[in-house]
Amino acid sequence: MTQIRERAVQNSREYRTFDADVFRVEARADDTGKRRIVGHAAVFNRVDGPPLFREQIAPGAFADSVKEDDVRALFNHDPSIVLGRNKAGTLNLREDETGLWMEIDPPDTQAGRDLLVSIDRGDVTQASFAFQTIDDDVRTINGEEVRTLKRVKLYDVSPVTYPFYEATDVGLRQQEWEEKHKVKAVRSIVKLRRMRLNLTQA
């Protein structure tokens, strides 16, 4: 099952990482023999996340951005390893019933060839995307506060070796979310921090 694994925020730019169960390398249908990287960079309507920061992505969240913005495909969110770009026709992004579908036409470079091999071998199986929130809301769903991303600005989509960020960033994102929406969860926050402290000291 595709699941959100991690979350982070870096100034106004946020990141989400998914296990991509349909993330793969396949031959193009035009008989050129050239291969491409395909899969979902995001999944709609799936509530997930750590305690106190539950989140989902609404269909249509990417619709404007994939048409209007200049989006890159990178490896590990590294701007020095460009795999494709929608304005250049080497990255195709679209929404489908599952989520944000991406097709990358990687360059014939050492980095591009190495990544194709790594995906074929199953060494790289996660996809991530970087974005800025344009519109969101928070509602109570099944007794818990859930943030819904309704519209975002995409910066890049990226096959990743590891989730891009650490658990400490999750804590910072939770704190920001709680302050914005006035979530009263002091006891739960203290408990989570104590758990992290115990793990660090172990």
C-alpha cells in the first residue's frame, strides 16, 4: 500500500515522501527503446501522518500548478541532478483518480543511467514532491483534526533514496500547525518529546 512516510517544512517549502508501489522504469511506446520513469508522486484522499498532524491531499490540489508552473524532476531533491522539466517536455505531470502521476524522460547521463538501474533493482522505491501551500483547511474527521491540502504550488518531484527529512522536522511542523489552528494538545506534545528524548538517550 502506498503510504505517506515522512513530512517536513523548510521555510515555506514543504516535502512529502511516498512509498511508490507503482513506481517503475518502463520502455516508451514509440519504439525508440528509450526508457522512462513513471509512478505517483502523491496520493489523494488518504489521511495519514504522525499524532497531532494528520493530513490528506484533495483531488485538484495540483491541477493549476501542473499547467502553470515550471516544475523539475530531480533525484533526491538535488538541483544539480536534473532528470526532467515540464517546460522542456521531459517531465509529464497530470492528476488521475489516484493522485499526481509523473512520467520522467531521464537524460542519457551517468546519473540518469545509474538511477534507471537502481529503480530496476528495487534499490530506489520512494517518490517525493516539494511544494508550497496555497490553500488548505482543517476539519474534524473521525474525531481528529485533519489538514487538507486543497491547492499547492509544485517545485519538483523526485525519486528518493531515503525520506528527505528527519523526525525532528516533523516536530517543528506539528508545532506550527498547532499554533495556526489553536490545537490544545499540551500533554500529547510533552509525551511525544519525552519519547524522542528517550530514543536519543538509548
